[in-house]
Amino acid sequence: MNNWEIYVRESYELIKRAECELTVNLEHNIEAYLVHLFAHFLDKPLVNTEPLGVKLLSSNTLPVTQRKTALKEVGDECLLINAMEWGKHRWPSHNYYADLGQTAYLNRAFVVRPPEDIYDGLALEFQTATRILRKCRIS
């Protein structure tokens, strides 16, 4: 078993435990997204290294494939910063990263037609996902 499999298994257990403790049931695809996001950043939390507001705004000038990647990265980083409080000392306001992340995920959902439900769901469930990941941090 390689590290990635271990990270995913452990992340899944943490996410499920947090959902139970918070009495929250996420849709399966959003739950799976959070598990993989958490596993990906488990041993290398390189977030908040560049201004995400600038990255979000500059994504508008990128070709579609690059825009999709940039918006996903901004949404993911904002979710992790908001939940895990990595780089919290840089917060311009209490809701900054939540608002920025929801905007990035929503824009990512509608970059293509038909819209991608996973990113629309992440935008809608941003606060719930934040609570779950924050609970994982505390556990």
C-alpha cells in the first residue's frame, strides 16, 4: 500500500467521523471530493503562498482549460484556508476566503455547459465543508 492509499483511507475516516459528530450528511460526490482534497494536502499544506484574489481575477483572461484549473485551485485553497486556518494572519476580513472560495467554485461550475454539479455543490455547501474540515483538524 502506498502513501496515497493510506492518506485517502485516513482522510475518509476523518471526514466520516466529522460528519457523524456534526450530524451532517454530504452528497457522495462532495464527500469524495473533500476526502481527496484533504488527502492531497495532508503532508504538504502549501496554501496561501500567492494572492488568491488576484489569481481569481486573472483567471478571467485565461483559455477555458487553464481557467478551469485556476478556479479549482483558488476554490480548494480558500476552502482549506477557511477550514484549517493556514495563513490566518493574512485574512483581510472574516469572510474573505469563504466568499472568494464560493465565487471560485461557482465560476468553475459555469465555465462549461452544462454546468458541473460538483463545483456548484461545493459553492453551495462551502460553509458545511468548512465545518467538516475544521472538525478534522481538531480531531
